[in-house]
Amino acid sequence: MDHKQVAQRVLKYVGQDNIQAAAHCATRLRLVLKDDKKIDQKGLDNDPDVKGTFETDGQYQIIIGPGDVNKVYDEMVKIANLRTATTDDLKKVAANKNHNPILDLFKLLSDIFIPIIPALVAGGLLMALNNVLTAQHLFAAKSLVQMNPQLNDFANFINMLASAPFTFLPVLICMSATKRFGGSRILGATMGFAMVMPQLISGYAISTTPHIPTWNFFGLHVMQAGYQGQVLPVLGVAFILANVEKFCHKHLKSAIDFTFTPMIAIIVTGFLTFAIVGPVLRTCSDWITNGIIWFYNTTGWFGMGLFGLFYSAIVITGLHQTFPAIETQLLANISKTGGSFFLPVAAMANIGQGAATAAVWLTSKNEKQKSLAGSSAFSAMLGITEPAIFGVNLKMKYPFICGAIASGISSAVLGLFHVLSISMGPCSLISFICIKPGFIPQFMLGMVIDLIVGFSITYIYAKRYNAKHPVEEDKDDTVGKIEVNDEVITAPISGQVESLRNTNDKVFSSEMMGKGAAIIPNSEKVVAPADGEITVAYPTGHAYGLKTDDGADILIHLGIDTVNLKGKGFSSKVKQGDRVSKGDTLGTYDFKLVEKEGYDPTVMIVITNTSDYADVKRITGKEVKENDNLIALTEPSEGKTPVATADPV
């Protein structure tokens, strides 16, 4: 490959002046373009040195291949005088390019509320336990505490713990929000405590207090009112606090900044909070709460059903992460709102998807799919739906739709009976503990309807679908006898072997780079899968290229998008040009750390010159240890031309 010529052609296809930023990973060029319409897609598709293209997350990616992509990138930088960038830099540029104020707001709320959800869920479950102890007509005419007076102190203790997160809700929100806005969490907590000080009239008692005392600030009368149960005013206060603090840090010198910035930030924010921001945003918050109550009361069962129908689709977008901000407001004013409809609907959505996945488990002929569906169905009904939705239902489409229909019907039933939750908690089969006492039987009825409808319609459709679209069962070890002219590539790491097509990366799953295998690792040692020369050894240690003595070009890619970790979790013991023998250590891979950082740890082993072979087949679908046989390569023989063969396992 003439890297300079390839770089010139790529620049011609995308437009030299059309590139905002450029970076590369182990296999592809990653570009952020000013105008995607200026791309000569036909030219890229017909270029012999371009293996494929696709667009994702605002980046236009051009697949060149390991060992060549970095050289093509270097030539592009020289020719077009591009500023070199990392993949992290590219993400920031792409994010600015795709700037969407509404999505930014949703992400902001998500970033603020997700960190405090554990405290709210803990408080919610404890509140549910307190309800079990103190609610009448739950197990009998009297409550458990009334029937067993010895439980009274325990119930009071549980109630105290349950009330803590909601009593000091402004503290939790202000801490998280101030940090998100770039300020100090401790100052945020201080301002949050100031908003719920005992000397203030409680936010819950303002409407029933005839005369609220005031402070006299040089003729300006400011109400001594607290902000218990408020969300919007706290967000406004955190925003002001963080910006006042940043202003002081910028304009005050080191010693003065350290001494006076906290005091200035608190006193300025405190005055604005109680004099202007708090009262105004409290009114806006009341309008929002009243609007939600009006919507619920007006649309009733129909609105609940519609919400249930689309809830799982909302989960796919991630927008459901903003719901805690609204639900918290409803639960904090429970005397006014009566409770929240979010948890009942979310529970129906999760159970519906779980029921649909269970039907797939019973009807599937594919052993791998059957195994995944079985475990995913159980976790979905316990509130963790990602494996069911993304691993099973969305791939097959109809189970997702059937689960959504079941959720819509059961949510409408809950709306008909006015079922609400009085605390936050798991959205699952055990959600009944969070439901308003006296409405638990109606919730259980909705749950049964959800399970029956979700399972039944998916099962019926699956039977008909499978009859029209028979699926062969997965098989192991289908290569059989390895011919004399075959080259065998061994496993570079221990773990469970999977099909390359099942990986969560479009480049590898589409086999644009070539055929091969994937391994879900269970060890950290990475070894050479054959004798040969190292052609790629990235400083980050996340990918290796190897040219075997028999002519195979192998790419070993450790994890998906792990180039973003900048070497964290990887160590390399080889460099480009080194000779290695099968089994020699290439480096180490801390796959547990990679997974903890939020990345897919799957290892891809790709034969990048697949077209040179008559067959490239994965030997096994079972668990392997390093140096076990993994991929068989069959060289073309007389009368046999290289063909693209399906992965048999």
C-alpha cells in the first residue's frame, strides 16, 4: 500500500477543507467533518485500499486496517496540515457539532440525579418497609405495629432512616448539582443545609402558615421560608453558587482566593436564594407539579396506558434517566400529589419485556439465544432490562413490541384503579412494597395481566415466526479434519469463544476487516497466536498486529473503543518489528478494570487478509485457554478460489 497516495485519495473523497478534526485508532481513520454531504461516497466505496466506511456519534470512520491506518493518518496530517488529535478530542468536537440544547438538558439532569439515586432508593425501600409495619388493612384490620406493640420503636427507627434522604433532599441535590456545574460539593452541601435550617418555616407548612416571619435587609423584606421537598429552586441555587465560586477563583489571587472565596460564594448565593431565586423558582416548581397532576387527572387510564406503551422505547434513548427529577418532586409533595405514577409504569414496562424474553427462551431453537434469553428474562423482571432489551428483544424486534403492548395494557389497568407509588424503589416484581397501601391488590392484578399478555402474544408470534423462519441450532467444532495445507491460529487469551458477528462494534461484527473469532476473556495474559513478526504494537497496548511465517495477517484487538483509555489497564512487552514464537507473551490486559471503566472487554482476533484464503473458520465455540486451536485457515488449492464463507459456529 502506498500510504501517501491513499491519504491523498481519502482527502479528495472527503474534502481537504471539510475536515474539522482527525484521529485514528488501530483500524480506522476517525474524522469529524463540517458537511457530510460533501463526501464522495462512491469514490470511497470503490477505493481498493478502503475496507469500508460508516458514521457514528458524529464521527465519519474510514477503515484502512492495522499497520497501515497510522501511516495513512500521518501522511494526511502532513498533506492537509491537520492538527493531530486524540479520540477523546474527537469526541468533544463531535459533541459540539451535534449540539442539541434539549438533549443537553436531559443529560444535565441525568448527571445530577443518578449519583443520588442510591440514597433515594434506600429511603424509598425503608419507607415501604415502614408502610408494611404501620399500614392498616394490609394484612388485617389493624397494622402490624398495632397488633405487635413491641415493633413500635423499630418502626419509628425505620421511619427516621427513611425520612432522612427526603428531609434533606436539597442537601443531596445541591451537592450533586454544584459539582456538575463545576463548583465545590462541600459548599453545595452547606447551601443545601441553609435551605432547610430548622429556624425557617418548613417548605411543607408554607401554605398553611398565616404569617411567615421575614428578615429586613435595609428595607427589603425577605421571607424566612425553607425549601423542603423542592427540586427546581435547589438546581438554580447550585448553578449560581458554582458560577460565583468560579468567578472568585478566576479574579482573586491565591491566598485571598483560599481565604475569602467560600465566604463570598455562600453569602452572595444565600442572599440571592432567599430574596429572588428561591421564591421565583418555587413558583415555577409549583406550576410544573400542578401541570403533572393536571395531566394525570385529565388523561387518567389512557395517559398511563400510552406512557406504559412507550416507556421501554424511552429507555432505549436514555431519556428515562431524567425521570427521577420529576418523580422526586412528586414524592416530596406526596400530601398534594398523592404519589407517583412513574414507578408503577416503569415496573409494568420491565415486567412486560421480561415476560416477552421468557417466551423467546421457551421457543428459541438457537442454544446461545436460548441461554441469553433465560437469564435476561429473570433479570428484567427484577428491574435490570438492558440484557433483555438490547441482547434479545430489540434484535428480534417482535418481542420488544409485544412487551411494550403488554406494558401499555397493564399500565392502563393501573391508571383505571389510580395506583400510585409512595416511594422510590425497584421497578420489578417486588415493586408492590412501594405502592400506596390499599392499592397493592390492584397493582398485583396489573402485574399478572402484564405477565400473561407479554408472554402469550410473544409465544404465539414466536411459534408462527419460527415455523416460517427455521433457524439452525448452533454447533461446536464444525471445522472437522484440518487439511495439510491449513494454518491454525491459536487463542491469544483464555476465555469464552464467541462469533465475531456478535461483537458490539460495527467494523468487527460486519467482518469488514476480515473473518475471525471473539473471546470474552477470563485471564489477563496475552500471547502470540502463531510464529511471526509484530507489525503493530500500539503504545496504548490495546491492539497488536502479527504477520505469521505462513502469511496470515492477524489483528488482536483488546476490548472495544479501549483506545480511549490511553493505556490504562494494558501493558505491552513487544514492539513493532519484534520476532515472536507461538505462546510468547505480548502483554497483559486488565479486562476487569476495562469493564469497570464502562467498556466492552471482548477480544477480537481478525484475519485481515481473509480474501487470500479459501476458508477462514472458527474451530470452536467453547471456552479455550491460551494456545488452544481457535481459527483454521485453508489456502486456495488448484481449482478452488478464495470465497467468503459463513461463520459455522
